[in-house]
Amino acid sequence: MVPLKRRKVTTVQTAVQDNSTCTFSDVAIFILERKMGASRKSFLTRLGRSKGFLIEDSYSSIITHVVSENNSGDEVQLWLEKQNNGEVLSESVHLLDISWLTESMTSGSPVPVQDRHRLKTTPKPLSVTPLIVIKSYACQRRTPLKHHNAFLTDALEVLAQSAEFTENEGRSVAFRRSASVLKALPYVVRGMEDLKDLPCLGKHSLKVIKEILEDGTSREVESTKRSEQFQAMKALTGVFGVGVKTADRWFREGIHSPSDLIRTNQKLNQAQLAGLQYYDDLNRPVTKNEAMAVSHLVEKAVTAVRPGAVITLMGGFRRGKEVGHDVDFLITHPEEGTEEGLLPKVVNWLKDQGLLLYQKTNNNSYLERKDGPARPPSNMDRFERCFSIFKLEQSTVCSSTLLNAQTPNTDTKESIDGTGHQQSGLSWRAVRVDLVVSPYSQFAFATLGWTGSKLFERELRRWAGQEKGMSLSSHALYDAKQQQYLRANTEEEIFAYLGLDYIPPSERNA
Ligand code: UTP
Ligand code: MN
């Protein structure tokens, strides 16, 4: 038998020989052995891994941070390009001095990259730098889900959200547009010169970006995140059924958190009561496997009441997101008219199976005669629609989720109202689900309108109006010059009417 002490040592070594304890998987580090030596590299690798850093033994395309000691930027670049069969190094890799890694290890997590960490490289002659033209409307650009500038876009989006909390829409859209431009860039922004000729970057956004590039953080962003109002508004609007106006009124009355709502016995509507009751679950991201499990339930319900109906997953999951705040479905039927009144039946079926914790269904109120060209396209569409909360049994979720998901909340977390299922250790969770029904003839418009992202949709409508004299909604496209509706069976046809290159859902993450 191996003595206890030795066994322990073995475990520790296994843990640090690979990346099994890695907690910061967004940052993949490669330590350059050149001028450092093998033993120091292996010491730093073990130390870093024991602190949860992902440190790869060899250089590959997944590396985001290259760390070296006593090398110039050009030396590192040359070495890496040699390893890569002469391929020019991706713009998205940070070339850093060892000080970045030691500071990160001291602070316990990857610190923001600052100028002083960066190794200086001689700029390549212009002829080899491909000319990148970034168009000004988000619907003219391809925006992938994973991009290179989250350290900037996260900050800008905090300011956008804060502006939404004070109902300053113009300011919020300005920050969202700036962030969206940075998401479309095929390289990491390292200095202000990388932003030359880019559209949509206003003074305020540029100031924030500059501060982050120089100091690693923006004071305005940090103080916004810390502010009592921002935190309270975030917590309160996190209750399903609570909008900015209500949250703001509560904040002024001294209510700062969902538990304050219970304590002060606030009058709540049915949606808000459900929002409060399932607060913890509804603020926990829905995984793709959970979305698939919900899909199966919706599919079963819809085909039970209307065979031949078509159910499509919309929203973030259609764009390839791994997690979402809800699951969105669009339902239609090839025989126009047979989709009418479908939702109440679906809802009853789901209720009978005990699958609904909450639901509110609205009728379809769209009439082309009344709502079409005369009205500006509103972003609230008027389809038959059900806002619901599903009760999702973990046993119906594909097993890989069970392994990956945070363990069901059995002990550590208290449900906000003290009566939730968390404490009883039951194996289900609440999931927000939106069901929308569209007539077959509007299906392409509804699909485009419900795929998102929200900024992409907003920009599509702005493009249609300002550049094409057309009016786009989730129901129809109206050409004001020709004074007629343009019919479409596919999203591709709508992009073509709008004079835009087709952008697939996975690149609409504006
Ligand atoms: P979501 O709010 O569900 O966003 O709206 P999302 O992109 O799926 O991201 P998650 O859920 O936060 O992960 C989905 C799409 O539906 C449209 C929105 O514009 C967005 O494109 N939508 C939403 C409407 O058209 N009308 C609405 O009333 C709500
Ligand atoms: Mn969604």
C-alpha cells in the first residue's frame, strides 16, 4: 500500500502536469522556453496550473497569451512564425512579458493586459496588412459569437446597460454600436491606432477604450459596476416581469433587491410573483442541452395538437450561443390559417403534463390592412405569443449537461422566497420559454426578426428605413416607393430585397 503522504504528492503532481484544474479557460497561455530554460518553464507551468491557469505545453492556434522572458517582441514573433511553418502570427495573440504572468498569479486570476506587459514589435510593412473595411451598419457586417475584444466590449456594454437603466436610449445604443464594431474586428485592439477609420466609435466610447488600453481598466466602468443604483437595477430587472420603470420606482423607494420586495410586502402581478419565486433558476444560464430538452417538449406538445406544424429554435441558440437567458421558439404550419388559435391548445397540453409553472398568452393582433405601411415598424410584434416558465426535469436533459452543469441547487443556495424547490433537492429547474406563432406567409420575416441579436435587428430596420425607404418588421417588408409589400419565403430573399449580402445566423451576433 502506498503511504498516505506519497499518495497525496502524486495527486498534486497529476493535477499540475495537465490542465485539469484550469478555471480560466478563455485565456490559453504558452510559455516560451527560449532564453528561459526548460526547468524555469516547467516550474512556471506547474505553478500556473496549480493556480488554475490554462498553460499549454506547445504552441497552437488555441493560444491567446504568449509569455516570455528577456526576449524582444520581434524575437518572439519570429520564433513563433518558425514553429508555425512561417505562417504569419494571428493578430489575436498577446505577446507578453513574464511580468503579466507573475502579476496574474499573484492576483489569482488573469490581469487585464496593459501596455507595459506588451512586447513591442516592429510594424509589418503596409502591403502585407490586409485592408479591412468595416461597414457602418451591423447588418452589413459579419459578427461571430467569439471575437477578440471582449475586454473592451464587456466594458462598453456595462455603460450601455447603465444608460438603459436611466432610460437614455440614445446613449445606450451608441455604446452598443461601438461594442458591436469591435466584435466584428478580426484582431485584438492593442492601441488607438488600431481603431483608425472605424465607424460608430463616438468620443465617449473612444475615451473608455483609451483608458482600458492604457491602464487596464476604465474608472467610469468600474465605478458604474460598483454603484448601488446599477447593482439594484440589475437585481430588480432580473426579476421576470419587472421592467426598468418599475425597478427605478422601487429603487427610489429604497427597495434594492428581490428580498427587499418580500420584506416590504410589495404588491406584485402574476408574472412578477413567478419571477420572484423562480428568481435563482431564471438567473442561471440555460444550457444548449437544456434548450434541446425544452425543444423536445415543445415539439411533442405542438404535434399532439396540430400535426404537421413546424417548430424552429430562435434567438441566441439559433445564432450558436452555448447558453441563453431563455429559449425562443417560432411555430408555423404550411397550411395558412390552421395555425390560428394553436397556442391555447399547446398551453393546455403542457399544463396537463405538469410542465408549466407560469404562462401568459397573447392573441395575434397583426392586421396588414391596419398595421402595415401607415405605422412605423415597432419592435414589439403582434404575433400569437406565450411568455412562459417551464418546469424542466433534469432527467429529460441529455446526460452530458448533467455532468457539465453546476450541480442542481440542493444545499448551498437558498431560494429567494424560501419555498422554492432548491431546498427540497428536487431534480428540476425553471426555464423561461417564449413561444411565438406566425402564419406561414410571414414565417421568413418572423424568423429573421426572432433570430436577433437585438442590435442586429435594430440595424436591419434602420438600414431598411434610412437607406432603402422600406419598412421592415417581423411580419412584413413594405416598399414605400413602390407602395407595395414584398413577399418572401426565405431570409435570403429578404436580405436580397434590402440590397444586403446574406449574413447567416451564426454571424449576426452584433
Ligand atoms: P431574446 O431577448 O430572447 O435574446 O430575443 P437572445 O438573443 O435570444 O439572447 P438571450 O435569450 O438573452 O440569450 C430573441 C430575439 O427575439 C426578438 C429580439 O429582437 C431578439 O432578436 N424579440 C424579442 C422580438 O422580436 N420581440 C420581442 O418582443 C422580444
Ligand atoms: Mn432568447
